[in-house]
Amino acid sequence: MRTVTLKRVVVTGLGALTPIGNDVDTFWNNMKAGVSGAGPITKFDTTEFKTKFACEVKGFEVEKYMEKKEARKMDCFTQYAMAAAQEAVVNAGLDKEGIDKTKVGVIWASGNGGMLTFEEQIVEFTQQNFVPKFNPFFIPKLICDIAAGQIAMKYGFMGINFCTVSACASSTSALVDAFNYIRLGKANAIVAGGSEAPVTRAGIAGFNALKALSTRNEDPTHASRPFDIERDGFVMGEGAGAIILEEYEHAIARGATIYGEMIGGAMTCDAYHLTATHPEGMGARLGMEQALEDAGIEPTAVDYINSHTTSTPVGDLSELKAIVSAFGDHVEKLNISATKSMTGHLLGAAGAIEAIACIKATQEDIIPPTINTSILGEGIPTNLNLTLGKAQQRTVNVAMSNTFGFGGHNAIVVFKKYTA
């Protein structure tokens, strides 16, 4: 019988394009400061829409990352992916000579893919009296896996390459997959993450139809209100997050800077409802317990949880029930924060940027805050440290990130402070 020795997996590069910053440093500094990325939607006329605001990426100049000719072949979600991946790849030095690119992969996520491309082309199709004169790049711009392909083509990465799709858990699923491939020796390094560009007419109207979005149009910066008694739905976000996961010995041999270590991950399913989380958080609890087991640590080792919390009445409460159940008495010693209060909900890209927040928390021993929460909602435990209002300084040796998606998908990752 073949014996497999699991390899150590570290973080050697980070990239972010978010509603509160177009690079990792700006994103993280604004997150620590409790800055909201929400504002009126600028991408289309919202006159007839129930929700008129979102957390948009601001000041994005695609020409900084590629020629306009190439940009026209990509949907916005792929452009965002290329921007975040570029920062991470350069940050990690994977663009330099001497890298065996046959052992570098890309696992990139998106829950929706080219939503804007699909919307624009179908509108044009109907306006042309259904004469099928489609753009030749319609399909390549639309499909979810194209971002992974584009990243690989830019850098010549010939290793493992695919897209994970598990709704809002997608980019965390990508991280779990990348972690497993590297520790099994199937890759030396993987660009993992996700991107999303859902601030479109169809995106906003579709989630409005589900009654999932906040309609606090008069006060968008305070609309994402995790745990709050007046929470009324999530705020749509957009952007991308990229993390370079790398085999430890490979990283050391090439002198890479190491930002943290990934030590565990798990994926489960609620098997309960099309869009709602399990009311008692059973799938989430199972996922957290499996992630801890995978990491080889006890619940008492965890210092911080970046919760999935989106500001929905059912979801916020069910996640806290799951955390209380999984962590027992230690739950009162944890810091928990809901950073979607600042970034909005980036759907399939949410897990990647929240994983970056966890990695930075272990680096700097700072817990980013939950903003906008004034009065705790019914059933929200009052004995938990939800990091309300402002960032908190504490030692963060281990951080966990939760992400959950429509269909009952749960994905959880665990990072720890890097020590040689």
C-alpha cells in the first residue's frame, strides 16, 4: 500500500480588488478602519429597481493590467480576476525565471461567470428581432472557467487548472481544492481565488426577486448590518481575491516571502433548502468540526472566525448557532467579525477576500470589525465578541473563515500564523 505524506502548505502571495481597495494594502487598511464600500449604483439606471445601491469596485482601470484589445475579449469578472491574480503572482515572484510552470496551477472560482456579457447579448438579440448575430467572444466571455484559463495563459502556468462553482462558497472551495492538491504533491504552487461582477440589471433584479437584498436606499453605507435587529438583507458586492498557495519546501528553496500557513479545510452540505441555511446551522457546524479535524487542532486553538454573515435574518442567527455548537465553552474567548458589513457580499469571490482578511489578521494580530450593528437582533447571543464598531488588537495564531452558498454548500478554511 502506498503511504502518502502530506506536505505543508503556505501562503506566498496575495491580491485583492474590492469595493474598499484595489490592492491588498488599501483593502486591509480600510477594513481595519471600518470603511464601508457601499454607495449608489453607477453602472446602470436604477429608477425602476427596489435596490439602488451596491458595493462597487471604484476607479478600476483595466488598461493597467492588459491592452484594451485583450480586455474586449473578457467579461468584467475575468478582468477583475486578472487584476487580483497579477498582484498576487508578482507579490509571490511566480512571474520570475526559474519557476517550473508545469507544476504551477490555477483554481479560480465564480458563482455566476459572465453575467454582464450574457445580459448585454440577450438584450441585443431581442432588439435585433431575434436575428442571431452574436459576438464571437460571447461564449468565451461567459463561461465560469475562462478566468482560470486566462490567468494560466498570461503566465504560462501549465499545471492543474479548473473552476469551482458552489455559489457563494465558490472561492473557499477553490482554496480547499488547491490546498489538497499541493499537500498531496500534485502541484508546487496554485493561484487560487475567485472573482465576481454581479452588479448588473439582471443581478440586482434577480436577487431583489428573492427578497435577498437590503432596500435601505436612503442610507446605503449602513445597509449591511450583521446581527442587527434592523438587518433586511445583504448588499451586493463585486471584485476579486487571489491567494498563492505553495508547498513549503518549494517556497523556502526559492526564498519566497511567507505570509501565513493554511492548515485545514472542509466542505459540507446542509441538504436542506434551495436558498436558506439550515435554521440550526447543522451543515455549517459539521464543516467547522471537519475543518478543525483536518487541521489537527482543538477548537480552543482558534482565535478568530471571519463569519459568512450577510445580514439576513435567518442566515446570521443560524451561523452563530453553528459556531456556538462547534466551539462550546471556547466560544466566549473567540473574536468573530462579519467583514461583509464593509465589502458587501462578493458572492463567489467572498471567500477569497475574507481568507485574505484572516491571513492579514494572523500577520498583524488585529481583528477587523463588524460595522453598522447598533442593537442585536432577536436570538443573537449577547455573550459573544462580535468585534462591533472597531478593530480589536489581540494575538491571532489561528483564524477560520466560513462561507456558505445557495444549494446548501458550506466551505471552511483554517489559517495559522507562520513560523518556520
